[in-house]
Amino acid sequence: MRNAIKLTILLALLAVPSAALAANTSQPQAINCQNLKFKPQRITLSCGDGNTWLGKLKWSSWGKTQAVANGNYTYNDCTPSCVAGHDHSVGMKVTLSNPKTCPNQVNPAFKQAVISYKGTRPKGAPLKYNFKCPAGLPGAY
């Protein structure tokens, strides 16, 4: 009987970290090409060639409706070609919002980014970016 009580207590203690971890995964995640990530350091915007991304992300907040980070918007100038081009970065602040659950997924993902640049906005750089569910996920749209 004592062994059964000890085993029950031990199992209850082991379940607490698992429950806390499961609760954390209900937070929305960032869509990063073919993956969903929690507080990524980098979000690639041009998944085909990887030539545009938000990097060195430092998250000041991450909640159920939005997440805010400061970092860099980095792009390849593709001059004279994208292979031979050079990367350029400008400081920015990104706010992720509009969490939705991708088909066949448990956790929601932020579907929109609003970017404000600290300095001159590069030509063609987005002020808003809408993410699509990763194509590698079943039922992605």
C-alpha cells in the first residue's frame, strides 16, 4: 500500500512539468516557411530563395493575440544577380498578429506581420506581410 502511494505521488510530480509544457505549446507560433516556431530568432519571408528575412529577433512580448520583436530586415540586392548579390540590413520592429489555426494543426499561428523600419525603408520592403500556412503541413492553404 505504501509503495502504491509513493508511486502515485511520484507520477503526480512527473506530470506537473508535462502539464506546464503542454500549456506553453498553446501559444501561437510564427510561420517560418515550412515550420511553425515559438519565438524564432529568424523568420524567412522569401521561402523560395531565402533572400529576404527578419533576423536577430529579440522578442519583447509574446501573447495569445500578438508578438513584438526588434531586429533586422535583411534582403539580397540581387545585383548583378541574386547569386552574386549582397545582403543589406536595416533595423526594424515587427508585430505579429491575427492568430489562426492552420488546418490539421493544434496550435494557432500568427498570420500577419506589420513591420516598421528604423531608418529608410528599402525599396520594395513590405509594411505588412501575410503568412500562408506552411505547404508541408497537411491541409495547408
